Amino acid sequence: MNGYEATPGQFPHQALLNLFAQGNTLICGGSLLSHRYVLTIAQCLVQAEDGFVLLGAHNRLAEEAHQVRVDVTAADFVVHEGFFPISMRNDIGLVRLPVEVAFSGYVQPVKLPRWSDGDFAGAVGTIAGWGTTEEPATDFSDVLNYVTNPIYSNEQCQAVFWMPMLIEEENVCMSGQGGRSACIGDFGGAVTVQDGGDVIQIGVFSFGPASHCLDGIPIVCSRVSHYLGWIQANSDVIIEA
């Protein structure tokens, strides 16, 4: 909402998850971690039966030469064993791609925080996705869009979020100021910050304004640094010291 259209290749870690569950289509975001693993949220995977992951895409409905499509099934989904959908605790998951994807100028893995990194409060966060850009929500965007806003401390987030008890240490929030926000279809996408010359993923969009996305409400993410051990144990990613 109130964001900008990305340029092709601007977010080479960006993944689109087009999943099918009980006859319904679910659109989520994700981020490429390696040749074989995509990071997303558990709620996108827990009921999904199959679908596909799209990498390197700008227009999700066009056949672009730089796109990579990988078909997946429920056997490829890794849901955090502690996921609790009512409170959204441990809302994190992985897609294990059945084939290795080649890296290119449009397909690259995102960097994760080091074990020693802090909470990034005050940094400028970015999230991209193909989520809805209008209210009331009509359809998902054809092209990749992005927004930027400050990263909140958890105390700042609790002060303005409508259910502050849901914000715990395993969460990180990005401001919705200026009506700039992720929305329906963006869940599972990466919240990133610049750290020197690197783009670092600090959050995975978990919950927030599924409607009223223009109202300045923060988006709440699973804090990646809290789950580094789980990610390393369930993928081929090695976390830097």
C-alpha cells in the first residue's frame, strides 16, 4: 500500500508462493536462503497441499525469461514444531525446493543476521510483495511493489498495536506510518535492512492489518535472529558468527 513499483532484479531474494489448499489459492511471499531453501511463515504452509514457488519474477502473470518456477508439494514444507496459530507464536517455516535453483542477476539468496546482531530498532526497513494495493482489497498486484518505513522497538510497537500482548521477544515490527504498509498477499515476505553494503533479512511478515492497511498500523514479523538456530537446523544455511 502506498509503495513503489520495484525494478526487475531489485529484490533478487524475493519469492512468490502460489499455494493450493482445499480448493483455494493462497498467495504468500518468501525469501530465497540458498539454492534449495525458501523462508516464509508457517501459516502459509500448514494447510497447503501443493503449488509452486516463483523466483526472479517482476510481473507474476507474465512469462519473463528470468523467472524460475519450481513446483512443490506438502512434503517440501517445514513448519516450526511450536507454531500456534491463535497467538501466531513461532510463525516461521521453510520450503525445501526439490531441485537446486541457479543464481543469476534476478535470483540471489538474502543474507541473514549474525548470531551477534542487535535488534535493528531505528533502522529503515523494506518489504516487497505482490499483495493488494487497494482498499477494499480487490486483487493482488501483477507487479512487484515495495515500501519502506522505520523498524520499531518492541516497546514502540506495543504502544501503537491494537493487541500489544501479541508482541513478544520473537517479534519485530515495521512502522506503517504514512499509510505505507504491506497487506493481504504479502504475508511471509522478508523485511530487510541495509547493513553496510549488505541487505539483511531481519523479519518475516506474520500478522498485522489484513484490512485497513492504510491506517498506519505496524506490521508484525517473526524476528529472524530469534530463529537462527531453527533455520540452521532445518536447512543447509550456515549462520555467520
